[in-house]
Amino acid sequence: MLTAVISDIHANAEALRAVLADIDSRGIERIICLGDIVGYGPDPLECVDMVRRRCAWSLMGNHDFGVLYEPTNFNPGAEQAAYWTREQFDSEPDPALRAERYEFLGRLRVRVVETPPGGTVPILAVHGSPRRPINEYIFPDDALASPDKLEAIFERVDRLCLVGHTHVPGVFTNEPDFYPPAELGEMTYTFADEEKAIINVGSVGQPRDHDPRASYVVLHPDRAQFVRVEYNVDATAKKIKAIPSLHDWLGDRLYEGR
């Protein structure tokens, strides 16, 4: 059985629907989510409901945490978006549905270790990093600029790890090195017995690698395949700009994937 791995939806229902449709077209029945279902975007409730229905499980990202508890260390635009998102949860007129959504957020785990169906290697899944699962960034530049940081992080990885958080897809290896999907043959990383890897699946709802298409990964027993999906960016950007509490820049950045 194949597993689709999504992350960093950021309340972008247009992107999430497009990705789910692509996953369905491939006959993939199992989906997992690495967190940041909400934050920044205009459709938090719809996205939470889709993840609740479609995903086997989801992790907690820093924006999910910020809505449920407090948006600590957020920039002003992200903080304002977090408070607006909380208002959307609180304004749900159906008390049972409101409680279900909050309960779902409250049950999100910060790390999962599992061997995917059909696989042979246990895989660690976190939102940020194995060292600080909710909010540590692992940047592509760290492979060259911060090898000590990567060495410390890889000490917490037995073999394979899945992350999101930076919105930049690619594969870190314990050389250390970083490979964007375009540098991998057929956008696919094949697992190697002698190599540890941290696989960033990219972002569904807010890519930041200068490619506006939604990103996710298909997990095979022996490899991870990166997938890009076009969606109606304009529709999401217009929704954001129609909401006074969300900064227009949150919509503008979607056109360029930044």
C-alpha cells in the first residue's frame, strides 16, 4: 500500500482539494499529514474537516499549536492570522462541531514512528525537526552553513525521517547534503541501507521554493516520490485579500511560491 504524505496546508482549501484529487487519481488510499493544517490562509475550518476525514493521522505544526494555545514567536502577520483563525473556530454555531474541531487539534501528536504498510523501515515523522518537533527549521543551506546542526539532528534519526515546516521540498542526507527534487532522478529519492535521510515533503498550501504548485510526497516501500500539483492560486489569493485580518502579502506570495 502506498502512503501520500502532505504537510503545511495553511488553510488553503483550493490547494488541498487539488492534492486530494491527485492522490485519488493515483489510487492511493492512505494519507498522513505532518501538520500546519491552519494558519495564513482563508479556509481553516474546511481544511481541518478535510484532514479529519481523509488522513490516517496528523501531527501538530507550530501554527496548529498557535491557534490552540498561543502564537509564540510569530511575526505580526502570522500572529494576526492565528487570532483570526481562532475566531473562525469559536464562531462555529454548532457547539458539537466546534468541540469536535478543537478536540481534533488537541489530539494532534508531535512525533510518530511507524513502518508504513508494505514498508520494511521504521520512519520518524515530525513537523519541524527530530530535535524540536514543532518549531525547529531545517533549511537547505544548513547542509553547507551548519553541518554541526545537521549532525546533531541526524543523531536522532535511526534511518529515515519525514518533515515539513520550511515549505521547501527536498532530501537531506547525513553526508551532509541537500538535494532538491529536480536533482533527484524522476523526482524520486531511493532509500539506501548505508544512508540516513530527512525528507522534506514541501507544502500543499504555501510553497516557498519559487514554484507555486502544491507539493506532496508519495511514499513507496523503497522510495519517496515528489509530486507537484497545480491549483487555482488566484482563487485563494482573492479570498485572503477579502479578509481584512489577513495581510494581502499572504495572498501575493502564493503566485510566486515564496
